[in-house]
Amino acid sequence: MIKVTLKDGSVKEFENALSLAEIAKSISPKLLEKATVAKVDGELKDLRDIVDADCEVEILSFEDKEGKKAFWHTASHVMAQAILKFIPDAKLTIGPAIDNGFYYDIDTDVVIGEELIAKIEEEMLAIAKAGSELKRYNLPKEEALAKFPGNEYKQELINELPEGEEISFYEQDGFVDLCAGPHLMNLKPIGAVKIMSVAGAYWRGNSENKMLTRVYGIAFPKKKDLDEYLNRLEEAKKRDHRKLGKELRLFEMADEGPGFPFFLPNGMIVYNTLMDYWRELHKREGYVEISTPIILNRALWEQSGHWDHYKENMYFTKIDEGDYAVKPMNCPGGMLVYKMEPHSYRDLPMRVGEIGLVHRHELSGALNGLMRVRCFHQDDAHIFMTQEQIRDEIKGVVRLFDEVYAKFGLSYHAELSTRPENSMGSDEDWEIATEGLRGALEEIGLPYIINEGDGAFYGPKIDFHLNDAIGRTWQCGTIQLDMQMPERFELEYVGADGEKHRPVMIHRVAYGSIERFIGILIEHFAGAFPTWLAPVQAVIIPVSEAHKEYAYEVQKQLDAAGVRVKVDDRNEKMGYRIRENQLQKVPYMLVVGDKEIDNGAVAVRARKENLEGPMPVAEFIDYIVNEIKERRL
């Protein structure tokens, strides 16, 4: 009997060897219809692969990240086949799935314009509709090379493979491609396709090599899925934080410092308001705040492990002929603060926060507004504790993060990332740390997925992936459990037994990069921040010159109540000023004319809420002050 353990822990028994597709069908015929690939003992497999021994099996669909990538990888083969119909002498190179679709790099002199794109898309749909089965087979190197006469790109890839290794191919409807897979069983699931763009790309990313044509595409099971995706892209363009950041005068980038953002007065209001909220919460939760230097010497970074494991991401300088580094992380400075005085078990857990400015080297091509920068502030905190306190502290951090994200209307899912190849520490330490995180998640009842091998070099971590208003996902918060840094820095506390012990520590950030979090919020709210976060919370618009004095009297009252307010008394028509402030996404516009002066009121125009018409000034002040105080969405 073959025992197959499923994702939910249930076990199915089979008398004979069978394919993963048959296993999916035995669970549910509908599951087989949706299935794209499977995982066997954590390894991705084609559904056509045979199971002949006890194992763990997870059936994946388009809804799963890896299932989606297999779908898109198959679609890249379909696109390559369609391209060859119209450009028969094109040389195919590589065609991988990426985070949003797939691409294929081809060597051709043919310009792929709109007319040809439409033909390729039509042919892709025809190929998919025919529903050809995909066949996988292996060939020795000599036979593999013979498959691609005159294609130096495929031959180069084949020649790099180890001698004697069988090389895998996938074939569909006569089209053959070199590929490791996995792929769909057949092409029928591909119901909608779109070529997104055409660009240039050097072979293997090397500018000394030939420039190829890169064709980007996307595919979905149904046309409605594609339509929804394209609509989201259009909405994302409107919400682009780089565009809105400029229009709302939040931040700018300068040629004099690529990747180093300049925050403008409006942006600093958002930044400082986020920090005020952060400090309020952390004071309540028993954190103290510190600040550590930006530049520290080489010996420190060698001791922390960053010199060996993170050097390519760091900036360096010389001081008094000694090697120094600009900090990419706050942690080593936090270790030194802990060591500056002795500690007892009674001091633990010790929760220490730091809003630290860090610098990390990013390639210029990776820079993206506030989302990917070279210097940013982290809302770091380090919690020093005993092993017995691990789960309770992690649960406390998760509850805090949950409160923070709910404040901005952001839902999330959690991923548990395990030991990477480039790591330090013993197997025992990693096991204790990983089980500490896993146990805390399970005690809280927070669903999570495993992200194998993606932990930090010093410990496993829980990452929080936030879902914004249009369904995109952003990785922000993280909780990293570390038993290596305390060892390397010889941190100690005196236990109840009078002996010295090594503390365990948590690294954690809620916002992550504060700059990036602001970028996410700009796009999440489309620039229309909730009132408590808005740079200008109310603008007073006098109807004419005669009403300016009253407008400034109202401004004084709002200002005294702590409301960020301004008067727009420009020599422009009232309609123009209203439209301008709408574009600036000001939450409240207060129009004042003769009636308002007579009644001690303001005429309210609210951006979102159903709050229109005349309102006594005192009543409006009570309303907006409460809204700000409660930090309403």
C-alpha cells in the first residue's frame, strides 16, 4: 500500500503506483479540473508524474503562487510557438514565469508591433483551444544539441549542463522546447492571453552580449480574470505613488541622489504622524526608545556577521585609516546598547525600539520611488528574553501588528520563512527558533504558509504580506527570532539561579521601511489619506474678499483645536479653488459667505462622508477633532 499524506493531514491509501493527476481526481474531480501542478515532499512536480512510495502531496491550482507560475510558464511556451508561426527564423532563448506573467527572449530582427502582437495573441488562443497534451521526455546531451541546430543560445544552455545528465524537453502540438518544468497536463486551461509589452534585453543580462527582443505576456483561465487584472493595472496607474507624491507635494527624487528620497513639508507631516502613532502604541506596550550611530567600525560588522553575509549590500568609508561601514541594519548597535549595563532575569523581556536610518546598496535598475530606495528609516525593535518567554512575546508582537494594520484598513497573510543555505548557527538553535515561531502562530490561530529557505541568515522569520485596496500584496512587517546575535555579542543576563545565561532576541518591524510604507499608503488610499493622516485636514474657502476676515477667525479656532487647516483666499473663482483642493484630496472644504458669518457657521463639503451643508463652527470642530482623535478610516 502507498500512503499519501495530504495538506490537511489526512491520509489516502492506494494499492498501486499512480499519477498525481489520479490522486487529485480521487480527492475530487473538480480539484483535478483546477489543478496545475503538485508538490511531493515539498518538490514541485508535473501532475503526470508517478507516485510509487509513501509521501506528502499537495495539489496546487492557479490560486497558489507556484501553481500560477507553472500555468504562466506553460503559457510562455504557447507564446513562443505562436511567435514562430509569424517569425519562423526567430531564435528562441529562455521563457520563464515571473511574478506577473511571463516573458520570452528571442533573437530576431523583426519589429514586434501592435499588428503582429494582435496576430500572436489570436494564435496563442487558437493553440490553447486545441488543447494539445504536453509530453515530457529526456534526451542525452548530444541528441539535445541536435534539437536546436543553428541556435547558439539553446546550445550554450545545454553545454553548461553536467556531463551525462539527461536533459528534459516538453512538446506540444509539434513544438518542442528545452525545459525543466513543471507544466500543465494540457493547454485547455489557458482561456485568456495578453501580450503586455515588448522590450530589449541583453542575453543573460550582460551588456557585452547581443540585445534580444523580450516579449512580456500574461494569461488566465478565464477572460473575466484577464479583464479584472487589466482593470487593476489601470487603477494602479492612477494610484502610482510617484505620480501622486509629486502632485500632492509629499516627496521628490533628485538626480543628485538616485535612490535617496527628499521628503517635502506635506510628506513630513505624514511621516511624523505615523511616528506619533507608533510611539503611542509602543509606549503602551512597554517599549523604550534608543538611537544608535549610523557609522560603526569593521570589527562590529564582522562580529555581527554582516561583513561576511551582507557585504554586497553595504556602503563603506575610511576614518583615521580604519574601515567603517554605514549601517544597513540597526541590530548590532542595539546589541551594544544591551551590553552597556548588566541585566537580570527580572529585566526580561526587554523591549527596545529604534527609528533608525539605514543605507543599503541597490542596483540603479531596481530603484522605484519610495518602494525601493537606498536609504530609509526602519521602525525597528529588539526584544531580549528568555527561551520560556519566546511564544508569549511573539504573540504580543502579532497582536500589535494586527492592530496597526487594521488602523489603515489593510488585511494580511503571514508566511513562516525557514533556514536559508547562507546561514549561521547550529541545527539545534534553528530548530528551537523555528518551532518557537510556528508554535506562537498556531496558538494564536493565525493561518500561515511555509516559505522554505527564505529566512534571514541569523534566524527564521514571520513575514506579514499586506493586501491593499485593489488587491495587491506588499511585504511589510517581519518578526525574526535570533539566537545567533546574542551568542556573537556574548549577551548575558543573570538568572534566578544566580548564573549567567544567554538571552534570545526578536528583531521586528511593523511598518518595515517607513518610506516604503508611506508609498504603500499613498497607493492604498489613492492619495486620499484618512483625516488624521492628511497633511491638510481642512481648507477654508471665503466666497469673496469680504469674507476673508471671518475665514481667518475660523482658521484660528480650528488651529487652536489642533486641526491642520489653511485658508485658500487666492484671487481665483470659488469653483476653481474648490476643484484645486479636491485634486489635493483635502478631507474637508469649509466655504464661508454672508450666511455663514451671520450664523457663526461653515458650509461643509466633505471628501468622503455624507456631511454636507451649513454647520456651526463649534459643532464642526467637535466632529473633526473626534475623527482625528479616534483615527477613523
